[in-house]
Amino acid sequence: MMKIWQGIITVFLLLLVTLPVSAAEPEDFSCKGVVLGGPSDGMAKALGESLFDNDRLVYGVHVRYYTFQHDVVVGVDPVTSRVVDIVIKDHNYRARGDVRYGATAYWIQHVYGKQARVFMDGATWYIYENPAQKGQRLLIEAEPTTGTLLSWRITSLSITEEEADQRESSQEWANHELNAILMGQRDIDTSAVDGTKDGKK
């Protein structure tokens, strides 16, 4: 009888070892139909009418935040009307794989993949990247000692001051390059130099 149980345990352990590695999926970057990077006009249908909204600066980026029932907050870029930030503190919310408030560290990593916890802004987080969209991240706030789930944040915003500085530098460089390209495509008026007007003598 003991040998039978040892065999069963061995097979079970082998199955665990050979299971595919879990990872974050594109569907993890949405909440009840509100998709990160998507249009904001469907928020009311998905979440109900917002209770109130307010504008904030997140590392220098202007974001309008809409607060809904059940502790769900959605941040929208007021210029593009695209969703840039989703914060979920709803204790009844269930994500993919039945991940919910109080989920263990084991279950979080079973569904989303193994990830070291990061201490940031006075809280502990698991951070996952969207494999389909660079710059989108899923942040799972974990209880510091046990690692159980406290809340979710799905965002395309900078999450540290250092990252914001890097993004700003990259954007400035990109704008500089774009301006150079546009200038290169324009006809240059040389009439003041060669004594002509409108290219005619």
C-alpha cells in the first residue's frame, strides 16, 4: 500500500514539474470590459455611472479619474479619451483563474507566472507586463508578510519617478527627431539670400 501511495505522489510531482509556465495574458489588462488603452465611452455600460471624477497629475501626466461603485477607479487621458489606468479594490472582483481578494501568493503566481515581489511606494507588488502591448503593466498589491492579494492596478502610466524621467527624455528626443524630419521635408525660402522673390528674378 505504501508503494502505491509513493507512486501516486511521484506521478503528481512529475505532473507539477511538467505543467506549462503560466504568464500574464492580454485579457488580464482589462476590467469588466473596460480595456487599458481602449476608448472610455463604454465605461458606464460596463461599470455603471461614475460617482464622481477628479483630475490629477501622475508624474506630470494629466489624468481624469472616474470613481465607480465597488471601489473601481478608471483613469482616462482627457485629450485622447483613452483608458490609461485602472485601480480595482473590489473584494468581490474575480479575475482570470478566479484570482480575487485574499488569493494566496501561490495562486497569484500559478495564474500569472512566478515573479519576485517589489517594494514600492510603501506597498508590496507583483508586476507583470502585457505580452501584446509594450508599456502596459498589471500590478498586484500583496500583503507584505503573507503575499496575499489586496488590490489590482492595470496601467500604462509611469510607476516611478525615475521611469517618468526616462519616458520624458525619450519623448523629447522623439519630438526632436520628428521636428527634424518635418523641417527636412519643407521647401526653404532662399529668396532673401539670392536676391529673388518666389523663385523668380
